[in-house]
Amino acid sequence: MASKNVTEVVIDGKIYKLGGYESEEYLHQVASYLNSKITEMKGLEGYHRLSAGMKSIMLGLNTADDYFKARKSVERLEGELSDKDRQLYEMKHELVSLQIRQEDSERQLASLRDSVSDYQKHIAALEAQLKSRGQSEVSAAAVSESETEEMAEYIFTDEDTSEVNSDDASVSDENATGESQAAAAAASDGEEGDPSSDDAAKGGGVQPASSGNRSGKQHGAQNASAGNGQDTGSRQKDKGMDYMNRARRNHGKMSDEARKALRM
């Protein structure tokens, strides 16, 4: 337990002994405050006409007034200090939350950067695949064009040759048929023309008309078969040209698709 301090102080010109557990400095501060209040009261008008008891009461009332005003001021300051402490706590809490959010954002950013790097690598691989595929499609289209043209020429040549052979065969068949018909007609004319031959032997050089008719029939049949062969060859040639045109159009479409793939 702290020891009690006793000290002498001067109040209103008189010496008093004050004792307490506070320090001597504090006791002198209390005495100085009382002296300042007494001096203040003496400055009031009519204070000197009051009795000693009224003077003591007036001094006590003014001292109490200072006390309550100081207490109210202290309470106000304590309230402000409490608000400041609460705001400081909220700001610290918000700062901690922001730091946590910042750390989370930094982790997400690092993850997104890794994802972007992976996507860039994947995109580069896909572009390389598209480029190689486009080049292969272009080369395949060029090969397909050459093969298509060679096939079209081969088909055209083969069909034309087969058509010419078939035309020659048909002409040969028609010639053979015409010869057989001419031979039959000659035989029948020979059987019917014995009197004519006798007449020719007798009188004078009239030739039978059946041989001229036979040669004319044979010549007409040959011309007709040759014309049919030419028409058939022309139709086969037009068919081959149509096939080649369709092949070129298909190759053009394939080339357009290959160029689009390269641009992608």
C-alpha cells in the first residue's frame, strides 16, 4: 500500500497542510486551482458583501460547475475516441480483407496466365496442323486435277476409239449385209434375166439395169453408216468435253476450299 504524503500549501494567503496518497506535485496543483477560483470569485461584483459561508458556497458551486463541464468534455472526447477506435478497427478489418482479396486475385491472375500460355501453345499447334493440312489439300487438289484430266482424256480416247471400232464394225456388217443382199438380187436377176441376156446377145448391147441399182444401194448404205458413225463420234466427243468441264469445276471447288483452309 502506498504511503500517505503530507505537504504544506498556501490557499487564499494562508498556509494549510494537505495529505493524500497522491504526489506532492498533485496536491500543489489542487491548491493552485483553489487559489485561481478564489481570485476569480473576488473579481465578481458583490462578492465582498457576502458572508463567509456564502463565499464558501459560491466557491463550491463554481468548482462543481467546472467539474461537470470538464466531465462532459471528457465524456465527449471519450466518445470521439471510441468512434475513432471503431473506425480504426473497421479500417484494419477492411485492410485485412483487401489484402486477402489481393492475394486471391494474384493467385487467379497467375492461374489465368498459365491458362493463356497453354491456350497459346494449343493455338500454335492447331495453326501448324491447319497449315500442313492446307498444304496437303492443295497438293492433293493438284494431283486430283492432273488425275482427273488424264482420266477424262483416257475415257474420251477410249470411248472414241470404241465408238470408231463399233462404227467400223457396223459399217462392215452393213457392207456384208449389202453384199449379201446384192448377191441375192443378182441371183434372182440372173434367173429372171436369161431372156434378156439372150436378147442382148441377139440384138445388140442392151445391158440389164439390175447391176446399177445394186451398186447404188450399196453406196447409199455405206454413206448412211458413215454418217451415223460421224454423229456418234461427235456425241461421244461432246460427252467427253462435258465430263472434263465437270472435272475442272470440281477441282476449282476443291482449290477454293484449300485456299480457305490456308487463310484460316
